[in-house]
Amino acid sequence: MELEKPEAAAREAEGCLVAAVRVPVRIVVLVLVVPVRVLWDVLVAGGRRLRDRVLRPLGRALFVWPWVRLWRYVVVPVGRALARLGRVLVVVPLVRVYRWVLTPVGRALAWVARGTGAVLGRVYARVLTPVGRACAWVLGGLGPVLVAVGAALYAGAARLARWLVVVPAPWLYRWALAPVGRAVAWCARGLCWLLGLLVTGIGVVLYRVCRLLLVLPALALWRWVLVPVGRALAVLGREAADALRYAWRVGGRVSRALGRLPATLLRWTVVTPARWTYRTVLTPVGRLVRDAVLRPAGRAARAAGRAARQVLDAARGTVRRTGADIRRALLVEAAPAARREPVVAETRTLEGRTGREASPRPRG
């Protein structure tokens, strides 16, 4: 197969035993691993969907946005208010205290220190300097006496140390310490020689015993048992690892094929027919309905709307004129009633003349 091509050249020289072991192992591992790989791919896909669709929005809603809102609408305003409060309650008072209290006090202390220094300088120049010179004159007179006494004491101590330490030390080293040290060294060399001889003998015996009882059996066990078994186990382990890797790749392809199969079936059974139906049937029918029905109906509806608006405008104008006529009639009838002397209204005939004009003139 294609997965075995890169490994085939490196394993052409292997024996038939390896080939006989490889095929059953790969079959068994393939049967065991393919369901696991399919289940793993399903879990991975479900986990990604769960992470992208549920956990990430839920995490943002539960953790990110509350902290952002808390920082933006609580912490920042509170921090700004505390900063302003600290400036008003701490910084401004400290600046004022430094400016109006500490600075004058410091200047006063500096003035006092300068005055005190001037006083101390005068005391040093007028009092301490003469006293010091007097003490120096007194010590200058007693100096030679003290030097002579010190020299005598040093000479006596040097002679005493020479007769008590320096002269007896070589004699003690030559006649006491040197013989004792030589005797101790000779005894130590002999003891070391005896201990070395004893340790060498015990080591040789232990070496021979360990070699006969442990090394030779372990070497034989390693050479004739463990090495062949290890090689066989290495071959089996390598073949099992290769089979597991091969089965995992095959399982991935199988799971990919199983994942693509519903999508392919859905595309063949639903998407492609729906697309063909939309392009071939629904689009021409929709265009026909749009051109033959919807657009004329829209034009007719717009024309009916314009006619209805015109009728409504005419009716509204009629209502307005009628209301104006009624208001004028009411105002004209109410105006004569407000006069003190009643006036008889002149009526008009069918010919449009008043009563006076219509009455016959007397014949002369």
C-alpha cells in the first residue's frame, strides 16, 4: 500500500519471521485501533464544536464581560474618585504644610544653626584652642620620661621570653618530640601495611567468589537468554508500534471517509436537487410571476393608492369647505341677534330679487 512504500526499502533484508509476525499484528491492531480512531475523531469534532459554540461564548459571558464591566464601570470610576480624594485630602494639605509650616520652620532652624555655629566657633577659638595648647605643652614635657620607661619594660620582657621560650624549645624538639614522632610514624606505616595486605587478600577472595557466583552466571544469562529475548521483544515492539501508527493513519482516513459520507449523501440527495430545482424551475417561475403578476399588481396597487389619495383629498377639501360655510352661516345669523332693534331680513324670490323689488308699484 501507499503507506508502506517509504518503509519497504529499509526492510527488504528482514527475514520471513518478521514478515510472518507483521501481518497478524497489523490486522489485530487495525481491528482494535480503527474504532478508537473514529471515536477519537468524533470526540475531537464534538469538543471543537462545544468549545466554539458553547464554552467560549459562555466563558465570555460569565468571566470576560463581567470583569470588563466591573473594571470599566466600577474600578475606574472608584479609582478616579479615590485619586481626586487623595489629592484633595493628602497632596494639597501636604503641599500647604510644606509651604507654610515646614519651610518657615526650616529657615528658622537654619538661622539658629548658623548662630550656634558662630558661637561654637568663637568658643573654640577663644577657649578650646588655648586649653589644647596648654595640654600639648604639658605632654611635651612628660614625653621623654614615658619613652624611657617603655623601653626598659620592653627589654625586660624580651629577655624573659628568650630564656623561658626560645632556649628550651630546640632542646625539647630534639630530645623529646622528634623521637616520639619517629616512633609514631613507624607504627603507623606498619599498621597501614598490615591493613593493606589484609584488604588486598579479602578483595581478591571476594572478587573470585563474586566472579564465580554472580558475574559468570549473569554474563551467561545476558548472552544466551536476555539478548535473544530482548531482540525478539524489540522486533515485536517495533512491529507493534509500526502497526499502531499504520492503523492510526488508516483509522484517520476511515473516519474522514465516514465523516465525508453523510455530507456527500446530503449533497447528492438534497443540495444538488435543490440547487437544480432552484435554477431550473423556481427561478424562471419566479421571474414569470414577477413580470406577469407582481409588477402589474404593484402598478395597479400604486394607481389605486393614488386614486384613493385623490378621493380622500377631495373629500377632505369638501369637508373643510362645508365646515367653513357652516361657520360663516352661524356667524351671520348670530350677528343680527346681538343688535337692540330687530331688523326684518329681506327674502329673495325665485328671480333673485328682494321683496321690495318684487312688490308691484302702485298705479297712478
